[in-house]
Amino acid sequence: MISASLYITACTTRNRIRVRLRRLREPRYLIGAIVGVAYLYFSIFAGRRGRSRAGRGGDPRAPIELGSAWQAIGSSLAGLLVFVLALLAWVLPARPGLLEFSQAETVFLFPAPVSRRQLLVHRLVRSQVSSLVTSILMAFLLAPAGGFGRLRFAMAMWALFVTIRVYFAAVALTRAQFTSSRPLARLAAWLPAGFLIAGTVVVGAAIARQMTLQPVASAADVLVRLTGATASGLPSIVLWPFSAILRPQLATSATSFMQAMAGSLAVMAAVIVWMLANDSAFDLTAGEAAGERSGRAVAGTPVVRVRQIGPALALSGRVEWAILWKNAMQTFRAVNLPLKRLAAPAIGLTMGLAGAAIGMSAGQNRGPAGFIAALGFAVTALSIVAGPLIMRLDLRSDFEHLDLLKTWPVRPADLIRGEMAWPAALVTAIAWAGIVCTALFSGAAMPDVPSVDRWSVAISALLAAPALIAAQYTVQNALALFFPAWVGLGTQRTRGIDAMGQRLIMVAAILLVLAIFAVPGGLAGGIVWLVLRNVMGVAVFVPAAVLFAAVILTEVLVATELLGPAYERMDLTSVERGE
């Protein structure tokens, strides 16, 4: 089966390269390829040339000292982070890419006389091409040294990527074993889960002991204590597999690289054995059981259960609310969590953050409070800037069903606003959470700043964030309507250097149009600030933000009305399906 998988992988790779070279005949792909190649050149080769010139007069021991420090201290902290991410893989539902089979694989391989373990090996072999390509690109982008050092970095990243892919697949298969009818299978599924639970208790107890020795002085003190808690003793043994996959990246010599790489490969081999040992859960995870019951093989299609996820849709009302409800229920069904189950954790988290903020304000905990406030600010900034690019549950997703959307007897402007409403509301909620978190802990982090000033800025940000996010969604959906072939639609993505260049061009266009979009609101808010700043002080940002948001949202309303004719003229064949 391995030889057949290698043959299929080689043929698929060859045909994919031919298709991508053939599509360069189209101007949009040719322009995208030129931009993509230029970006890679200036970000990799030209940047490295400048850094090498700047580093000629520097200390040649710096890379070695950095690698030694990483091996001694940094790998334990990074291992702790990987350990936390490994725990989240059990909690957060996700469909691993290693268990995603194409339609051709489903039709030809599922009915074939091939065991489920061989199918897993086949998917593992098929995934090596993307892992190798990504590792080579990462070596050119991030490798701290050239020549053989870059090759070592590529090998280390390849082992890391393969381990991550296989781990997520193993977790999905093991979770499926919990519902098995065989007691032995359920017991075997609890072994890795029990290891992680015991490891969490050991590591958590060590960190708690370090944190309670004396009050934390700063964020740097937090990192020092985390290092002290995880770098030795039983916690270091628990975290060794998670640190081992990260040690080869900054190995300072060939000998240290071989030693670190041996540990990384051992972890990768153990994870592969774990995944293959749970091959009996393949049908439950990949959806084959549902296909056998219906008399046909269906890959990657879980059994759908009709159940109440959230509030029922009213029989009458505005179109925007109906489409918002549709997208919201789609999100809740994807995460497989009813809305009522999210309310209690959200309330508990809010109360916990408020209590922690009050406690830090009363004590001398400026360092941790500053770290949490900075983290909240980063979440806010990332949500406003990149949230609309990541959360695509709008027209860009529903264009896969454009033939159905065209049959709906609704106004195009209402449809566009309804498609934008739910993702904009979700991203706004995340941004608001970051703003509130920053405001709560800013009192302990910046005690010299008056609370009126801090909360005035926070309220202004709460008012301005929805307008900026709605404006971004308007711009991106407008580009999807006018240039559907240039925008990644649905869950699939066109890949390649030419597609990367297209995305770079689209991001630049989005930022330019968004800046023009924000000019009227910025001028209106600036006028309010100039007139009232001497009277209200920092609190003037609140009325300025109100006017700014009102102008931007008015522009959004007008723009969505103007986009209606573009939607009506849109042809079904203008939407390009992803690879």
C-alpha cells in the first residue's frame, strides 16, 4: 500500500504543478505570481543579505549563545506552551486534516480491500508533500544560519509538522473511542487522556508552588518562575516530549542537532504508533459508518443529529435577522455546543476577571496586571485588524451556494447586510472582550493614570470597534462581488505562489479602500475633539467616537445599498471553485 500511496502522491503532485503552470496564461494568476515571487525575494533573499551585512561587525558567538540559552531555558517554556495547546486539542472540537479524504480517495479506496490502518498510512504519506514544502519555506524564512544549518532547520520543522498533524488525528481517533461499544477500547482511550490529566496536575502544582512563594513583581518574574517550575524535577519529565520536538530548531552544532533530532523523531514515532493503534475508530471519525448504513461511502461527513442549538427563528421579521440566525446556528453546530452551555462559562469568566482585577488593584501586582492588559490589547487589535480576514462566514462562504442564493426572493442589500451581520457581531464580541479585559487590569498596571481617563478611552474603543469591523466586512464583501475570481470563496483555498500574490494584492486593496472609508468618520470625530478637548479633557474621545461610529455605519448602510445591483448582475460562472 505504501508503494501505491507514493505513486498516487507523485502523480498528484505532478498534475498539480502542471495545472498551476497552465493557469499562468490568465493575467490575474500571472500578476499574482509576479507579486508572490517579488514578495518572497524581498522578504527572504534581500532581507538576509541586509542582515548578513549588518551582522559582519557583530559578535560571531551570538547565534551559539542564543541556541545554548534556548536549549537551557527557552525549550522548557516552549514545551509548556505546546503542552497547553495539546490539552486544548482534546477540549476544542476540530476536524484533523490528516483524516480528510478527497472525493476520489473516498470512491476508490474506501470500498477497496484495504484496511483502515493502511488508509491512515496512505494519508500520512500524502501529507508529506505539504510538510516538506512548508519546512523548506520556513528554513529560508526563519533559519538562524545558512548552508547546513538551514538544512538542519528544515529537517527539524518537518518532524514538528508531521508530529502535529499526526497528534491531532490521534486525538480525534481516541476521542471517538470513548463512544465505542467495546470496554477494552474505552479503557485504551483513557490511557493517553489519563497521562495528560496526571501531567496537568503535576505541572500545575509545581507552577502554583512557584507563584505562591512571594508576590509576583513583573512579567519577567512570571517567566522566571515558570522556567524554575518546569525546567527540573517531575514537571520536566512530563514536558519532555513537548520540549523535545522543539529542541532541534536551534541546535548549535551537528552533534547537538543529532541528539535533539533523535528525541524529536522518537516523539514523532510514538505519536504515529498511537494513531495507528486507534485505527478501529476510523469509521466513527471519518464518517464511513454513516456511508455503510446508507449503502454508499461518504468521507468526512459526520452523522447529523437534529437538535435545538439556539433560539428558534421567528416566523416574521427582517431578512437581516433571518440570515444572521442562519450563520449563528451554523457556527454553534460546527462547534457542537448549544448556546445555553456557553452562558455559564462566559459569566464565570467575566466574574473571575473582575475579581482578579480588583484583587490586583488592591495589591502590588503591577507586572501580571500589565501583562494581562497588554494581552487584552493585543486580542483587541488582532480582532479589529485581522478578524474579518479570518472569520469568513459571510458572502465569501455562501458564494459556494450562489445558485441557491439567487433564488431567494429578498432584496440584495438586505442579503448582503444579513451575511455580514453575524461574523461582524462575533468579531466585535471578541474585540469588546479584549477591551474590557484591558480596562479592568489597566488600573493595577497604570495606577498613575486617572480612572476617568482610562475608562473614557475604553468606552471610545468599544464604540469605534464595531464600526471599523463592519467597514472591513463591507469592503471585503464588495471586493467579493466585483472581483469574485480574486477572492478566496468558501472553505477551500486556491494555493500556490500566484494565489499568494493575489491575496497580497487584495489585502493591499482592502487596506487602501478601508483607509478611504474611514476618512469622513475620522474628520467628523477630529472636529469634535478640536472643539471640546479643552472642556472635556480625555473624555472628549467618547463623543468623538460616537460621531466617528455613526458616520462609518452610515457609510456601511449606503455602501450595502449600492452593492445590490452588483449582486443582481453577478453570474453564477464567475465564482471559481477552490482546489
